[in-house]
Amino acid sequence: MNFFLSGEVLYIRNHDIVLLRCVDEEEAKQIMTDIHEGICGAHANGHMKARQILRSGYYWTTMESDCIKYARECKKCQIYMDKIHVVASPLHVLSAPCPFSLCGMDVIGPIDPKASNGHRFILVAIDYFTKWIETASYYNVTRGVVLKFIKKELICRYGLPEGIITDHAKNLNNKMMDELCEQFKINHRNSTLYRPKMNGAVEATNNNIKRIIEKMTITYKDWHEMLPFTLHGYRTSVRTSTGETPFSLVYGMEVVLPLEVEIPSLRVLMEAKLDEAEWIRGRYEHLNFVEEKRLGALYHGKLYQRRLMRAYNKKVHPRSF
């Protein structure tokens, strides 16, 4: 490529023998703004934008790198882009010190097709320590529904949580929710558009619930009837992050599966031979060991999070705005 001056305007001839006008810094900023987010701007990525500017007949020496930087700093692109190929910031994990001290909540839906009873949404809550989940299906998840769910499914069953994490949905963030949290001294926190992984546990749970329901449904409209069985399957499966089942971390023992009654397992056969006093003594022993089991799950979770962070953070390339 070679440069030549025509009057007061500098041009460059590229490899295709096409003349491109060279622009200064201010003109370059104006061109990038118009091409990227002007009336006809499509918010393309940096590489595509640079090629579009070349086709429009403009050039400056740092054009491609400037376009990439501009696209990465565009707020709308960061919010609405489908996939971020480069991790922007290190992973920050959340952990709870004890069962039901920190819960995450989210809504699945609207679900199509809706259930035969008209329900279209599933309200989900997960305990960050045990990974125990509670769900309920509704026709619509209103503010009142959310408050009733928290009182009935969480507080009345497991006591007051220290904190609840939700997204910014209006049915999860409103005056009624604020009053409830203030009344019971619950710390209500929100995930953000820039850090949706803050509530990643419930997001992952939602995906698991949907996958399990899809495999269980027969007519696709009976998914509300399959929801309790979905919960059972999830609660009795070993979670990678704890190395234990949610059921065992909550109740101190593994659930008795229907199969163990149909084809009696060793523990079912052994318990059938125990008298009431021996059975109660054995149950107390299980309860005495539950704290040790929970402590082991806590250590396992810390190691798991450390490995996850190490693998995740290798891909991090910080972006400054």
C-alpha cells in the first residue's frame, strides 16, 4: 500500500488498487460511532465493523484494534450479545456456612405447552449449602405468590434464611418483598446483568429441572404432575459440588427408594429385624453423624469451587470500560 496527497486530503491505495481516505482521530471516532450504533448501525463485532469501514472507503492505521475495543466497551453489546467468547472477569463463588442460611430463587417459564391445570410457571428455590430444592407450579407468579411461597415452603419448613438471592424481576423485587425481608431480617441480594453467575446455582438447577421433566413427561401437559417426582430425583442424586445427596445433608440418612422395597436392600432387611428401641438408637446414631457429613460436604465444596475457579480463571481476559 502507498500514500498520496490530493489537495489537503491524504489517501492510501490498498492491495485491491482501491483508494481509501485516511482520517484523523476525531473522524475515526465519529465513523466508528455511526457504523456501530448510528441509524443503520447493527452493533456488529469489531472485526466485521472494521471490514465495513474499509468497504465504506476509510482507513487509519489502528482501525481493527480500535473497532474491537469500541465493540467491547459498548454497553448494549455487553448486555444483549448471545455469547461472550472471552471471559471478562474472574469467577467469584458463593458459599453458605450452614443449611438453609442462603437461598437462591428464580422462575421457570412461561412454559409452552401449559399444564393441563393451566399452570405455566415454576417457582424454584435452592439452598446453597445442601443443594436442596423446593418448587411449586402456578398459573402466574405474582408478588403475593412469591411471598406465600417463601413463608410456606422456606420459613415454615426450614426456618429463616440469612439471605436470599434473586434476579431483578419485578415479582421478586418489590415493596412487599422488601417489607418481608425487613420484618424477618433477611438480606435480599440481586444478581446483575454483568454478573448473572452470582445466582448460578439456581440457574443450573432450573436447567436440571427442565431436563428431568422433559424425560418424565408423557403428554407434555402432565409436567405439573411430574414435578414432585422431579424433585425426588434431584434431591436423591449426588451433587458434584458437595459429593452428597441433598436428602442426606438435610435428614442425615439416604432416602429409602421404592426399588428397595420391591427388591429388598440390605438395610431394609436389617431394619426389618430391629425392634423399636434398636431402630430409634440407630436413627440417633445417624443424626449424630450428620454434622460430620455436612462438614465433609463443606470441605468438598470448597475444593470443588477452587478447582472450578482455577479452570475458569485461566480463560479470563479482563476488559476495562
